[in-house]
Amino acid sequence: MMQPWVFLAGAILLEVAGTTSMKLSEGFTRPLPSLLLFFFYALSFTSLTFALNKIDVSHAYAVWSGVGTALIAVIGICFFRETFSPIKMMSILLIIIGVVGLNMCGTKH
């Protein structure tokens, strides 16, 4: 039963790579990051689709978007010199708490 979660983890990492490529594409002015953006997002959606075979869509999407959002916020702070504040940190923690909460009240297949 681990396989769907492996697909979901892959979908998250690929989505993060796609969003990072989006930033690096500088508005589609840089060819390689621009191409990678579409490549990573296509693979992310494919992997997410496989995960949805066994994981409820509400849980899978919450984990995919929530964890992806939190990771991108951290990448923005660490690599793109975005501002860091206690409110931003608290917001990231709330995203994670929300994802965990959604999964704790879910049903088992």
C-alpha cells in the first residue's frame, strides 16, 4: 500500500521542481528552465494521477498542494532571498498542520 504514497511524494517533488523552473525561466526568457517547467509539471500530474488510484482525491490534493507550497516557501527563502518573518514561518506551519489534520480525519481504503 506504500506505492500510491511513493507516487504522491514523486508528484510533490516534481511539482516543486516545476515551480522552481518557473522562477528560473524569468518569464519564459530562458529556454532550458522554460522547457523544464512543462516537463516537470507533466510528470507531476502523471504521478499524481497514479496516486489517485488508491488515495482519496481530497487527501492527495491537500498533501500535494500543501507540502509543495511549504517546500516552495522554504526554497524561496533559502535560494531566492525572499523575506523571512515569523508570520511567514507560522503560515508555513499552519499549512503543514492543515495537511496533517485533513489526513488524520480521513477514511482508509
